[in-house]
Amino acid sequence: MKRKTLVGSLLKIIKNTFRRENATPKKILCTVTILVSSLISLLGFFSTVFSFYIGDEPVRILLGIVAVLFSFLLYYSLVKAKKTKESIGLLVFTVFVFFLAYALPMIPPKYGLEQFQMNASLLKFMIVSVALVIVGVLGASFTMKPLYNFTSRANQASAYFILTFALLLILYPLAIIIVNISINGIGGFSIDFFTKDVIKHGAEGGVNHAIIGTFIIIFGTGAIALTLGVASAVYLIEYAKTGPIVRIIRIAIDILQGIPSIVFGLFGLAVFVPIFGISILSGILVMGFMTLPIVIRASEEALLCVPKSVREGSYALGATKWQTIRRVVLPPALPGIITGAVLGLGRAAGETAPLMFTAAIFYSKIPVSIFDPVQTLSYHLLQLTRWIGAYPVDQNAWATALLLIGFVLGMNAIAIIIREKFRVEF
Amino acid sequence: MRMLLSRKLKEAVIKNIFFIAAAFSVFIIFFIFYYLFQQAFPAFQNQGFAIFGTTWNSDTGHYGIGAAIYGSIIVTVGAMIIAIPLGLAGAIFLSELAPPYLRTLLKPIIELLAGIPSIVFGFIGIILLVGYLHLTFDMLSGYSYLAGSLILGVMAIPIIVSMSDDAMKAVPRDLKEASLAVGATQWQTIKKVIIPTSISGISAGVIMGIGRAIGETMAVSLVLGNIMKIPIPPWNIFESKVTTVTSFIVTEMGESSGIQTKALFASAVILFVIVAVMSIVSNILKEHVQKKFKGG
């Protein structure tokens, strides 16, 4: 299937327009309309998220331009192309844009929702910005119709425009999070931040103990999840593939994967804390159980990648099943297993809910045994977040958030490197 | 002869060790359910059906978690209104539209969104989102169902995208090519062939997304006011004195005692049951997809 992105097809439209023999008035008109509409939708989007309003007059001018362009398009499709039925949408849209441009100053600065007993109101800039987004997206997608002579390709082009816009919407929060945390967090990185423990409720000092605690939790969790997980996967793939018991086990793994982290936390609180106290051991047991399904899934996939012929070759030489698994099947599957485990542990490193009742405390010493409580980066960030406003902890909170994201990303990067470097091809 | 016997014995022992490890997951599930239920039982006994009621008042001894369940539903529905259209659009873009280089670039980026810890989402929610909503909607505080829905929606998108993408990628090539061969455009193929064939995989992804949204704790607890109340009117998404099941457990657990703690465990049991049912349904749908394309 030939793939086209919207950017690619837009470029093509523009290129064709400026080639002299192709530059029909219709194409120029459509290209200009699409560009103006895209501009308007982006403008509307950014004024929504950055809470600014460019003022009545500029918006009216922009809307006016769109409305005039659309009047030409309407003329083309009604008179030249004679597509009466298909033009109804265009007509309604044009009238709507004209009306919007006309009625803009009449929108009150604030539309209170008190009449619906809600303590909120829709501000004018919000209404106008959202309207701009809608006008822009609809405008661009309507323009595709005359451009492609009202064929099914026109529908395709307008659908793709909307899809691309949706993708930008998905990427936007990610960009906001990464950019904000990087900019605000990097200033908090100092030698003290990495080498000292919390001072004054986290307003000064650093996260040294939290870093150590996070590593301890990750290694403990990894030990439990890898031992149990690899063994489970070996049983499921090598020994028994079907049957009612295997089915039950698989259902259990599925359920385990879906259980919310807070439920694990309460489970740890009810079972392990009465025995081991708030301690590393309680924490890693809970976290180990939580990471287990991810490790099992990854190990299963890695084991399945080892072809059957390799195992049969080993049996033919007289090796037992266990020898085959240990010497022949596991070694090539190991990179895949480790990759999955590291990915799972990366997820575990950011978890807060299962640890907050079972292992984590805010002021901690460096633990000496597995029965001591620890501090982790995620719990540290939770405490700082709760203290924002009460103590000057903002700088350290941003830095901790950056460190935490860096930690998780670092784990993912390690996983990818392991996968690429030690990949075994059959 | 004896050597052979001991070798067989060893093999049998090893097999059983592996079996025990594999069965451990089942034990954990039973353990979790048993202990949570054991903790929650006094609350069920004490409150009866009032546990689903909407009054939470330690003075009168009423511990109904109905308002929190209502909150969970509202916040999740709001999150899905955001996440399902965007997630589906993202999945279609990734699996059908994006050229290979864009796909290899975008897929890890969207998975990155899934990897951001929930506490970071909560932190960003408190610092940026709540203030933004406060200004934009002229609200009292900005802490609201709306903030929770926005955050959960963003968190659920990557799950829906990656599972729907997998489902659409699994649609056999000949189906697509047959559709294109009879003259359908690419978009018609997506609409009429790819989405209908992969609908069970897509729904599995959506259910997983809902499961994550219901179970998500830290992010949502930070942007709600955490008072056990149904707002007036019930659809008031701007009210701050509201809570969800997970968020209420996290905020109350530290300060509760006696039957109140038991009631929190009871809400965890309810949560467990809901999520377990959802993951079973999701996996049945996924298996259905696999069977469909293996057989055909």
C-alpha cells in the first residue's frame, strides 16, 4: 500500500500549484484556503493552551478572509462544478463563518455557568479559541472536496487532515511534560542534590538516600520477578502448552497484570507489613508480584523465538529436557528476557502507590538490612508535591521529577541496547 | 540402571519446581483476594448494602463508598471521551498512514508517554493543569473531575494507541490488497475493512485503557479535592470536593482506623473485582483476534 503523509501531499499540492501549467485558479484558491485554515486551527489551539487572546479585530479579519475564500469556493462548486448536493456543507460552513465574524463582539467576556449551579464560567477567549480550532479543521477538510473534484479521494484527504491534527494533539501533552520538566528541573541539579539527604522538608539538601533506595527496590524487585517469572515462562512454554491448568495460570497472569497498583499496596499492608513491618522486604515482595506478569510475558516471547529444531537437535544428542533448557534454550533467549525485565523494572521504578504503605518513609537512614524502611524517588516526589506551597520545595520537586523521568528513560534505553547488542538470529 | 532412574527423578523434580513457579501467579491472585476480603469482611458485615451508599460520616458510623464509585465512573468516562477518539486516530495514523521512518520515530515516542510515572503526571497536574483550569474556566480552585479526566485521558492514550495499532497491523495483507484492488481508496479500506476486522483487538485495547484509568491512583488523587461527596448537580465536573475509589483509599488510609479502614479495604475488593473482570474480557477479545486470523 502506498503511504502518504499529509505533509507530503500538502507539499505536492503546493509544488503542483506553482508549476505554471498546473496553476489553475481553483488549485491556487484551494491551496491558499487550506493554508489559512491550518494557520487558524493552530492559532486557535495555541491560544487555548497558552491562555491568550489575540483580540476581536484580528480574529474578525482572519474569519473574514476565510469566509471570502469560501465564497469563491462555493461559487466554483455550485456554478462551475455543478455539485449542488455536495455543496450544502460548504454553504452552511460559509454562512457560519460569516456569522461568527459578525457576532464576535457580541459574545460576553464571561458566560457564567451559575445557572447550571456550577461554580465556573466559560471565558470569551476560550469560546473563541475553540471556535477557531473547529473552523480551521473543518475549513481545511471542506476545501479538500472541490480540490479533488468531489471524489472519494476528497474524503480521504479530509480524513487524513483530521488524523494528523489528532496526532499532534496526542504529542502535545508529552512535549509539555518533557519540556517543562527539563527546563525547570535542570536548574535543581547540583552536587548537593545528589550527595545530601533531605534537609528542611526537602526545601534544601538532596535526594541521595532516595536514589540509593530506588536502586535497592529495583534490584530486589528484579530478583523476585526474574526468578519466578523465568521459571513460570519455562514451564508454560517448554513443559506444558495446553490443558486446563495452563489456561487457569494464563488467566491468573492476565488478571495480575491488570490489578491496580493501589490494590497491591493494600495487599502488602494487610499481609507483609504485620510480619516484616514497613521494610524493604515488604516493598520488594509487593513490587515483585506486580512486575511478575511483565517478566513472564517477555520471557515467553523470548523462549518462543528459539526455534523447535534447536531443541530437537539437542534431544537427538541424548540430552535430557532440563539439559536442553539450561544449555540450549535459555542462553539465546536471555537477551530477550533481560530486555523485558528491564522494561518492567523501569515501570516499577516510577511506582508510588504500592510502596507508600509498605516500604517508603520520607526521612530515612541508609538501610542496613532488608527490614529497614527506605526512601524512593517516587515517594520523595509525592511528599514534595504535597508540600508545595507550605515549604519552598519547588526547585527540588522539579529536579526530582526530571531525575525520575531520566531514570525511567535510562532503563528503557538500557533495555533497547541489550536487545540490539545481544540479539541472536536463527 | 540406577543412574537412569536418578536422572528421571531429577527431571521430574525439576519439572515440578517449574510448575510450582508457574502456579505461583494463581496463588498470588487467591492470596490477594483472600486477604483483601478478610480485611474487608467486617465492613461488609457492619454496613451491609449501605457500603454502596453515598454517606461517609465517621460520627454516625456510615461508611458508604457510593460517591467514590460514582466519581471513578465519571472520571473514567471523561477520560475515555478524550482518549478513545485520539487513541484510535493515533493508531490509524501509525499503522496505516505513517511512512516507515515516521513510524519508527513515533512508536517509541508514544511508548515513552506510557512510561512516564504516574506521580510525575500528578506533579505536572498540580503545577500546570490545575492552575490552567482555574484561570481558564474561572473555577474556585481548579481541582476537579475535569482535571482528573484530562490527566487520565492522556495516560490512557498510549495504551489504546499501541494495542489498536497491534490489532490493525495484524489484519492480513491480502484483505487490504483485495480492497484496494477493487478500487477502494486507502481511507475507504481503513474504514470498511481494517477497522471492522480489527474491532475486537481495538476493543481489547480500549478496555485495557479503561482498566488503567479506573485503577490509576497517584495522578488522580493529587488533582481532586478528595471529599466523599457526589457533587450537586451530579454532572458538575468543576466541583472540587469529589473523589474516586483509588484516590480516596490513598488519602484516607493513613488517617483511618477500625471499621473505616475496613471500608477502604472493601473498596479495594470492589476495585479488584471490576478490574479482574475487565482484564478477562479484554483477553478473551484478544484471543478471539488471534483465532480469527490463524484459522483464516
